[in-house]
Amino acid sequence: VYTYTKTFSMSAIPYDTCLLELEGAYRDCSVFLNNNFVTSNHLGSLGFFADLTPYLQADVNYLEVKVSNDTQQNCRWYSGSGLYRPAWLWTGGPVHIPPEHLRLSTPEVDQEVSQVKVELSIVNRLRQQTTVQALVILRNSQENVVCTRTLPVTLFPGENPSLTWNLYLRNGKLWSPDTPNLYTCTVELRQGETLLDSIQETFGLRHIQF
């Protein structure tokens, strides 16, 4: 059994939402915060997130991760044990975008007009309804803005909605091995002039036909 511990203070982190990301833990992994069981994961080849928020203390927090690999017969290859990839602590406000919750696809690709489908999840931990502005920005490889869209989003208390937008990119440059043209999609959540959160992903326009 491998045990990893860390202490941290919320007074040094001006946020009220904390997620622990473990990119790789082999094999049976359990996460505890302040002696409270948070979550477990038994898929050693996949990373996972642990929501530490309900167990946070205002002062010092004690984080403990236990990983064991002795409850099964192992394969003929030595898989290793314990944490074998980086660990991250994600912090955010009560209204935020969860990590890895921006999904991009291109259902229609054409050199004249291409459709970019943007799917996004938002978390609202507030106890009251709130409205934010979601600003979607597409940039080309030269960092020039090629398409934008702004929409108001009303969030009810405790709601975690999934939102979808369709943007249309004119005269887009297609991706290929010889000309790997890439675009970036940035989504910002704002209330007035205040930036609440943002997320960014890279994508390319590619058409495959059989």
C-alpha cells in the first residue's frame, strides 16, 4: 500500500471550489480529506477527479491518497504501483467550468463554411439564481479572432447545465499532415467586467470520407 499525504491552507487559495485530479494511480485508489472519505477509483489505467469541496476547512486541510495493488493477480507485465502520473489541484469560484468539460466537434467541414459545435458544462454552487455571459472566441494559428458569439446563461441554484452552441467558420483552413492548420476555442464566463472562469482547447478542421 502506498500512502501520499499533503497539507494545504485555504487561506492561501482565494477560492471555494477544489478538485483533485490524479492522472494515473495504479490500481485501487482512495482519497481522503480531513479524515473524510471522498471517493475511490479502481481503473488504474484511467485518471479521475475527486471533489474536495464538501470537506474543505477554512484553515489547514490534510489530504491523503492511498493506492494498493495487492488484491488481484497481476498481469505478466509489471504494471508498477502507486501514483505514476502528475497530480493537480484545480480551484475555482462557485460558478465555474469543470476541467475537461469543453468539447469541440466539426459536423460539417467545407472550405467555404464549416460548422463548429461547442459543448460546455457549467457548475453553479450558489444558493441563488444567477446570470452570466458566455463568450465563445475562435482564433486561427496567427491568434487572429475569426468568429465570436456571446450568449446570456441563467443558472438556477445547484444547477450544472450542459450547453451547446453552433458557430460557423468562413473560409476555414483545413487540417492535413502536410498543412496542420489549427484553431483555438476559448470560452469565458463573465458577470459584467468580472471574469469568473475560462477554458481553452485546440482543434482542427478535417474532412474524412470513405
